[in-house]
Amino acid sequence: MLTTLAVFTTVLVGLMVGVEFSVAFVINRILDALPEDSGQLGRAHGGRMLGAVMPVWYITSLTLVTVWAITGHHHHGTTLVITAGALLLLSVIMSILLLVPINNQSKTWTPDNRPADWKQQMNRWDRLHHVRVAVIVTAFALLATALT
């Protein structure tokens, strides 16, 4: 049972990392290269879509890692799982305090109502998101290592 939980949790976190990595290094670059207002409209749509899904994914991942750490507390790799859980908690805190406020504004923007500094706000979101990606990649690596 513990092995199934560990594998499922690691896969779930790995998929989340893949989505967030893709947003950071592929999708946003594609959107930024689109002509005229297409990129900003695409980012707003992505903010609405992923803004609805990712909180559930982050909290579910953190919950499963916590359950893994508690149920496997006598097993090899528990320190790695606890550290990964702390990093996932950090990513949730970063999201709530830093990224979500920007996302909540930007997902409502259109070319007619966006603020003058919208590009600077998107650049700030991107920088913060890159840090969050590094945090969750590290958490994923620790979980994968704990499986071995």
C-alpha cells in the first residue's frame, strides 16, 4: 500500500511539474511571440483555466506527500519525503502570497482594460513562477529519490 501511495504521489507531482515547466519555458514564450494582443489574451485565458485546476493539484499533491510521510515514517527516505513536503508547502505559500494576486488580476485583462504596466506585471509573474518551478522540481527529485 505504501509503495502504491509513493508511486502515485510521485507521478502526480511529476505531472504537475511538467505542466508548470511547460508554462514557464514553452507556452508563455509561444504566447509572447504572438502578434498584437493575442499573447495577452492567451495568458488571460490560461490564467483562468489553470487558475481553476492548479490549486487543487497543488493541495492534493501536498496532502498525498503528507500522508506518505506519516504512513512511511519508519521507512527509508522519509526525510526526503518530509523535505519534499516542506518544499511543496513553500510553493503553495508562494502561490497564495505572490503569484495568485497577479494571476487574479491578469486573467480579467483585455486589450481594452489592461493596465499600462501589464507587461511588467507579467514579467514579475514569470520570474516568480520560475522560482516556484525550481522549488517543485526539487520536491519532485526528492520524491523520486525517496522511491529508490
